Amino acid sequence: MLRALKTWRDLWQHRARSVLVVLAVALGLMAAGTILNAWALVERATDLGYRTSLPVSATLVLDRADAHALTIAKAQPDIAAARLRRSVMAAVQANGRSRNAVVMALDDFQRADIGRLQLDTSPLEDGLWIERSSLDFSGASVGEPVSLKLAGGQTQSVDLRGLVRDVSQAPGWMENLVYLYGSEAALTRLGAPPGFNELQVRVRDEHPTRAEVRRSVDALKDKLSAAGYTVRNVDVPEPGQHIHAAQMDSLLMTQGAFGLLALLACGFLVVNLVSAMLAGQTREIAVMKVLGGSPRQIGAMVLAQAGALGLLASAIALPAALWLGRLYGGLKAELLNFPLDGIATPVWAVALQLAVGLALPLAAAALPVRAALSRPVGEALRDIGITREGQALSLQRGAFAARLVPLLGGWARPLLLSVGNAFRRRQRMLLTVLALAIGGAVYLGAANLRSAVRGSVDDLFVAQRYQVQIRVGAPTPAAKLEALAADVPGVAAAEAWRGLRTQLGSEPLTLLGVSGRLLSPRLIEGRWFGVDGELVVSRLLQRQQPALTVGSKHRIADHDWTIVGLVDAGPQAMAYTSRATLDVLAGNDLATSLVLRLDRPGSPIALLDAVQQLREAFSEAGIAIAASQSQAENRRVVEDHLLMVVDFLGAMGIVMIAVGAMGLASTMGLAVLERRREIGVLRAIGARNGAILALIQVEGLTLVALAWLASLPLALPLSALLEAAFGRIMFSVPWRLVPSVATALGWLGLMALISLIACALPARRALRIPAAQALAYN
């Protein structure tokens, strides 16, 4: 009972330190717990949302897809289900917004054995449904008509009958695309060709590999070919994995690592505070030993204090982490197009956070407790609290001064005193500097990554020397497209492109035929294409298909090709060649898209005018525009994908800086407390309050300067790891390992401000104590 009373009395006596421990542990646990909860929720949403929807294993594009093709697919022993689909590109306008769209028709919207859809109303023969993730982005409203124009068709008014959730699609707002669904009859009335042209299948094996799915699809392809069908393309996604699942898992794991770093910084703070508390109780511990207290009994009291603080921190952090985790998990689930409705955080995640919240203070307190208990009784009774073991005070301070004088020259001795004080408690100083330096390194690393991402996006769009891309409804002679565009006021240059979707082995491959006047991606290796049969591949395509190395030769689309260059094309997996080469392969000079450079590239009004006049010119020539996209919109979409990752890492850096700031505040509070008698002596011999306050402030600024110097080299490997991880998750970015001068000085200024605040509070409190009382402090 007496030990329990002493435990609670010590906590109350050091309540300021206790509050700092609780806040720091709660903050670190909240950061790590938020990531853990979000990851657990996203995993459950993936299981309940994506896998239970029985996703499509493969999509085959045919010359026609009918009931007989469906029968052939269902007859395959390893095919569990099949359905028919048609996808048509379109443009949709609603409430002043014009967006690209894809309209999909299925043979049965309520099919439960493949690619389940969630509709809020029963399917009807007329009207369309809009995918939930596209609703806000499109500007449309359910129950109201929208203007829709299919490729090659006329603009028509179509009613939106309701909402549908298709968890197999990436969010429409992220892909800058509106997903619309309707019956085959509805698409035909809108001007689409009758019937279906896609056959989607789901294999019977619940956990197949991609190679196994391809073997099944190849067998089906042979059966269809034998029955007279032409298979134009085959798409096999990663089985059982959402299109963004790998990126999301990698992202959450990377962020989780920073949550663990935040907990590590909290551990440094706990070690500091427990060490300081034990240093103040050195004589008490020695007296308890003399009176018969065993090390186990004394240690249990101190560890009970740490456990109580951890329990209180957990009580604060767990509800906040559950709430923040649901918010953040909801955002991540929306990136995967899943709802979190009805999904609860798993019990194991809550139990793990509670265990960490209790174990972290206990583990951090174990080392200083053991060191305090192993100290001899006689030495502990003689301790005066301000020297190291076996060294006199005057020698210690003199040694520091001797080392610092050559560096500081003729600066005043009070400054030497302040700098020496920063090194008085070496362990405490080291842990404080480490906590601050780790937080600063994360902050600088996130800033470097942001700079690298922006630089990569800049390089990507600088290489695209055009402002608008137009996709025509039907292949049209390239010369005609370019001539029509050249006559439109405000258009400085126009270039027609054509694409070819083919395969390299069993993998899909997209070839883009360009002239190179308005597109010049940054070369990484080799050179740009020249003569017939030369290909330049993007880095992402080479990563997906490692055989496409510079100098290698391949047989693609019944033509021999040589890879002559590797370029950085951002998140685009494709190969580039001359349009003339693809014209020869196709036997015509038709193009499918047109890119435009404007006279006033930075003017949104000029862009709108040019697009409108181009639409009118093409309409008069009988050419339908299926969709148009500005590079400004493309850039916004790319940055939305990328910078949300960087911004969260920056937020983690702020959290870790906050933990380090608490450590600095606790360190300075303890330093002032231990030197009450010194402060009393200084005041007794005439030192003014301002001078004493300056001594304490310089000590804090010394710690900040050391942390800043340590964070700069720490930021180098951390930046490299972040940029390499980002390259695996998203796409490669240029190396930016050294922070800019403005960023580095900004971090130093932020921490200097925190130091001034952290030092001012304990200093003012100490200066309010009368000199006589300060001299009597023990």
C-alpha cells in the first residue's frame, strides 16, 4: 500500500513530466494506430468488397460476341462464369462540365456469378446508371438528364436512372473518366453498334496465378477461333487484385514505417524523462535500499509509474486513432472504390495498439531503472545531481570550456556556460537530439520527395509540347486532321497520332505512332527512333516487360523491331515509333487522335475557344470528336495521384517533430529543475533575469543546432529510400537527396521557434522562485 502511495505521489510531484510522457506516447501511438487501423479497414474492405464481387479474370475483345461465344466459354471446364459486354467511348456534359466517359452495356446487370454490380434501382431498358465515384466529378445529378455524345454519334439527352458501384473500376474522379452503364438496347438507341464485342470470363480456381489464367484464356481463344470468331485483344489483370491494391499496400506499409519511427522517437522521450526522474530520486532509492527494499520492489514502483502513463496515453490515443483511422481508411478505400459502411476495425488491431501503448513506456523505462538500481548505495548518497560519475564539477566544466574556446573565440563566458550545459547530461542530450533529428530527417525527406515528384511531373509535361489532345470517333486520314486543325485560329501546330494494340508474347503492348515534333520524352538510355522498325519504350513498360532492353530485337505484330531507346514517360506503359511505320503495317494513313499546340498555351479562354472552333470545323467536315482532354486536366489528375502520398509523409514528419519538440521541452524543464541552486547562486551574485533566461535559451538552441546538423546527413539515405519506394509504388522520380536551402533553413527556423517557447516556460517558472528557496533546493 505504501509503495502504491509513493508511486502516485511521484507521478503527481512530476506531473508536468508525466503529462509530456502521456502526450508524446499518445501522439506517437495515434500516428501509428491511424495507419494500422486504416490498413486493417482497407484489407477488410478489399476482402468483402472486391473478392466477394467475383471479379473478372480476363476480357477478350472479339469481332462479335454473342450467345454462341458465351456457350463456348461456359463449356470450358476451368471457366466458372462468363458474360457479354460492349464498351463505347463518349463525352458527357452536365451543369457546364464536359467530361470524357465510357458507356458499358452488359447482357445481364444482375448476374451474381461474375463481376457483381451494386445497383440502387432495378435495371430498365432505357436510361443510364452512373458509377458512384464519377457522380461528383461529372457534375451530374441522378434523376436529371445529361448530354451524351458517343464516338461518331450525335449529342443526345439521356436520363440518369440511378447509381451503380463497380468495385473493379478505379475511381472515376481519379481516372478523370465518367463510368456509365446501360442496356444493350439503350446503347443501340444512342448510336452504338448493335450487339456485344467483349467476352468476360471468371476462372474456376479461386486463387489462380496470372500464368494459369492465361493458359485457360489461350485454350478458350483457340476454341473461339475454331468457331469462326476473331480475337482482337486479350486483357488479363492480376488475379484477385484490384488495379490499385499493390500501390495502396505499399503506400500504407511505407507510412506504417514512419509510424514506427514516431513511436521510436516517443521511446527516446520516455527514456529521458524516466532517467531524469530517477536522477532526482537517487538518494531516495539509496535510502530504500538501506531500509531493506529489494531491487525488484523498487523497480516495480518505477515501472508501475511507466505502465500507468502508458495506460493513460492509450486511453487517449486509441479512440482518436480509431476515428482518424476510419477517416483515413475511408479515403484509401475510396481510392480503391470501396465503401467502409458496416466494416469495423478488427479486434486484433485494437489489442495490438493497447499492447504497444503499455509496452513502449515499460521497455523505455527498463534501461534507466536497471542503471539506477545497479548504482552503489554510497555513491548514490553522495550524488549532488549535476556531475558525471567520478568527475568533479570544476574539471567537467573546465574541459568543456577548453574545447569550446578555440571554436567560439572571444565570446562571452556565459555563452560557454550555456553550451557546456547542453552537454552536461550526455545521454539525455543524445536522445533529445536524436528524436529531433529523426523528425527533421523525415520532414526534409518528404520535402525532397515533393520536390522530386514535382520535378518529375514538370519533366513529363515539358516533354509534351502540346496543350490539347483530341480523340476522333473514327479513324481519319492524318493529313486531313492536321489540315483542318491548322486552319483554326489560335492553333500553332497540330500532329496526328495513331495507336496499335498488340501483344508481345502473352503480354499486351500498346504502340503509339508519332512524328516527334510535339512529343519528346526525356531519354534515359539510347536514342529516339529513326528508321522503320525502331521502337522507344517507356521505363514503366520495361519494368513490366524486362525483355524490352535497349538493343534487343522482337517480333511484334508480324514485324521485326529493334529497341533503340528508353524514355521516362511517367505512369504510361507504351512503346513509341513513327506514325509512318504503323501506316505501312496497317496499309493506310488513318489516325485516331490529334494533339494541338496553341498560340497562347497559358490561357484557359484561348484553349476553350480553340477546342470549340475545332469541334465546329470537324463537324462541318463530317468528323466526330469522341473526346478532348487538356494537358492542364491531365496534370491535375497525375498530381492528385502522387502528391496525396507525399503530403501524408510530410504530415508524419510534422508529428515526429512535435514528439521531438516535447522531448526538447522536457529536457529543458529537467535541466532548469536540476540547476535551481545554480540559478539561485547566479541571482545572488547579481545576475539579471534576462541574462539567466538567455543562458537557458542558448542551451536549448544548442540542442536544436545539433539536431539540425544531424538531420541533414540523415535526410540523405531517408530521401533515397523514399524516392526508391515511391518509384516502385508509382513511377520513378529524379533523385533529390539534398534539401533546398530554403527548406533546410525553414526547418531550422521552426525548431528554433519551438526551442524558444520550450525554454521560456520552465525558465520563467524557475525565476519566480526566491533565491533563498532556490539555494535550498535538493
